[in-house]
Amino acid sequence: MRLRDENKQQHERSVANALLNKLGIRPEAEQPGNPTNGEPDRLYSIDKKTIGIEVVTAYYAEHEAKATAKAAAEKPIASDEIRVGEVSGSPDDSICESIQEALDVKCAKEYSGTDETWLCINADAALTELESIKDCIDNLDVPENQFERIYVTVNKVNGVEVFEIYLRKQS
């Protein structure tokens, strides 16, 4: 496996584990999912169910995502690590647009191999106040999807914050 792929898997594992830890959930077992079989990024055994967690990261700008991916080829991003890059325009609007875009892309996909599939959008939003993230989440358009639960995680200095996106339908 290429170093970039290993680091991506480590990042996905770190984000998913931070989510479960914050929710107070202790899985009995875990492993990476197999994308070739349509499985989400991480598979967990929880209460005799296979829970799959698909992980995606929202960034302020596309160039920030590319720079982070390039850096991740050398060193994975820890779940509690904050990287700050250039942001043009309103950071609050930019991260909200990125969260919506990630939600749209992931909701359009089909996943298999689980009893439940969850989505975790990790917002790389060091410049945005948590209240702005909450306002964003309250106004997202949630497309039709197969997710049992959808979360947004945000790494802040005092730890990971978790917000749930309730599965309302697009109007």
C-alpha cells in the first residue's frame, strides 16, 4: 500500500475513533472498509452490528484540501491537529459550502457490507466559531441518502466537537 493511502486510512481511523469516543461508544472490533466492495471507510462491531463510518473532510478552499492531501502523503493528520491555511472570502460561508458539498457527494453514493452506515464530515474549520458551524448545520439541505446517522466533527483547541445532522429531507 502506498504511503499516501496508509496515511489516508490513518486519518479516517483517527476521525472515526474520535467521533465514537466523543459519543461514548466503545466498539468490540474495527477494520478498514473495502471500497472495491462498496464498503464505507471504517467498519466497527458495535452491539453485535456492523457499523460502517464513511469519513470526509470539509475545507475552507479547494487549494487547502490539495495542500493537506500533499502534506498527508508525508505525515497523516491527527484527529486533534489543526492546520491553518489561506482563506479568501468569508471563512464561515466557505466551510459551510464545503460541508454541503461533502454531504451532497456522499449522500449520492451507495454503500454495502454494514447493518448501519454513518457519515462523518470532519470540518477543518480552525477559523470558524462553533456557533457558526451550528447555524450552518441547521440550514443544510439533506439529500435522500442511506445513512442512519450523519455527524459533523470539528477539531478545536479543547478537543473534538460533534454535531448531528438530523435526517430531514430536501424541500
